[in-house]
Amino acid sequence: MIVVTGATGNVGRPLTRALAGAGERVTAVSRHAAAVPDGVRHVAADLTEPAGLAPVLTGAKALFLLLSGDLHAAGARPGDLIAQAASSGVRRVVLLSTLGVVTRPHGTTRVVVRAVEDALRESGLEWAILRPGGFASNALWWAGSVRAQRVVAAPFGDVGVPIVDPADIADVAAACLLEDRHTAGVYELTGPEVITPRGQTRAIADALGEPVRFQELTREEARAGMTRAMPAELADDTLDILGSPTPEEVRVRPDVRRVLGRDARPFADWVARHIAAFR
């Protein structure tokens, strides 16, 4: 059995489908009740209470570990999840980390995630670490304004990074969970091209077949919206990257191809699959 945390999210959902499609027994874990593919067991659990995961992890051979936003907050102990997995008999853990642990290692949230990486390396378990950059699915923040007004409102309209399709992250995670050759692998995952918010807006407009206007937000305006959905420290770290990416943060990585034998999907591909959200 493979346990997938964050199973109803942008990475967890396609990962759960991929594993179930490969014939694996899957337990999907999320904070709230949710629909899952046929044959998949769903368990509602809170990752901030690792001991409560013991019944879920017992008998599992592998775990996909995604750290929810509250596990980045002060006082959280996400490393305890690694210890709980080990004590429950899990053999392999694939951790969804972030590219920021190498490009901005001193950021508050990056320090927390790097500590979890270190705990995993020292756990005695088989492991792989995935370090994606920005997600293509973050464009869903704009879905409401595109539907209502045909407007994308975002900061830093002409600053780009190579955002990655969550489906590519899920496919890499599935490979790492199922194939021994990826043990002790650290994979930095990006899309195939640098794209700006204005470029994303054009891709959405092209998929809709209608004009979509780009509205530039100040950093402060963007932060006010983001902190309604994530800790302030994570919002600040994200805005630092979006506004002033380092050379390493705009570099396109080859690791999707290394693992999957194909190129990473471009943003336009993600938009085409999710255009219903913007109509």
C-alpha cells in the first residue's frame, strides 16, 4: 500500500490517479472528506498530529509526504512525520520539498523544509526528494477574476520563472515511489520555459479564444490577498522569488526528462486541461 498525503491537491490528486492506475493499493489522506478514484481508500487526518497517522501508515510500504501550510508555521514539527513513518514500518518516503531550499536557503519556510529533508536523509528509510519551482496551478488564483471580468491581476507582470505543471510533479513522484532506481535521488523540477504573468495571461486568452486584460498589482496588494490563504512568511518568500528571481530560479532544469524520458509540459498545456475553471 502507498499513502498519499495532500491527496486532494494539485499534485496529490493526479498522483493518486497514477498510482491507482498502476494497480497499486492507495490510501489518500487529506484534512477533509473528499472524492477519490474507485478502489482508493480515503482517510481524513491532520498532519500536525503525527501520532494520529499511525493507523494510516501501518502496513504501508511507501509514503508521499506533502507539507501543508500550517506545517511551516512557528512551533510546527514536520520532522515528526518522518519518525512516525519509520516507526510504522514504512520503507520509502518521497518528500515534496521546494527549489527554494537551494536558491534561498535562509528564508524562514525554506529552513523548515530543509530540516525535514535532513531528517529524511538521516531516517534510515529509502527516500527521494522533489524540489519544484513555482506551480502552473497557481494561475487558478486568477480564475474568478477571469470568469467575471476577463482580468488577471498579479504583481511583477514582466518577471518570469519556469513554472512547473503539477501533473509532471505527480508523474515524477509516482516514478520515485515505484522504482528503486530513484532511491536517494534529489530532483529539481521546472517547466520547459520561462514565462511571465503577462505571458500566462496571453496563454489563458488564447485558450479561451477571448481577450483577457492584465492588471499589475503592487507587492502589498498581492501580499494582502495571499496571506488570506497561506502564512505571511510563505507569502513573503514567494513574492521575493516572483519579484526578484535569482539566476538559479530562472534556470530550466532537465530533471523531468531525466526521470520520465520526456520534456516537461509547457504552461499552455496546463491551461488547455484546466480551461473550464476560467470560462
